[in-house]
Amino acid sequence: MFGFGIPELLILLVIVVVIFGAGRIPEIGSAVGKSIRNFKNASEGKDAIDITPKKES
């Protein structure tokens, strides 16, 4: 994966922790996960809000 090994990933993790702080890491991970999920849903054509009119019975 782009020539990244364990030492490089550990250095990158330390830099991220120094920049953002340990408390913000879960928030950032959650935001990235939501972004990926929304992108997948949008690429499949699913809308977040269903705006189709409902038929009256």
C-alpha cells in the first residue's frame, strides 16, 4: 500500500495525535466513516430523504 510499513504508519499516527489530540481522534474517525457511508449511498442513487409522494389508499 504505497510503500507504507508499520514504522511509517506509527510515525503518522503519532503526528496525528500531536496535531489533533487524543480526544479528537474518535470524532475524526466517526466523521470519516459517515462521509464514506454517505458517499456510497449517493453513488448507489439512494437519497437521504425520500421525497416521493405517497399514494392515498
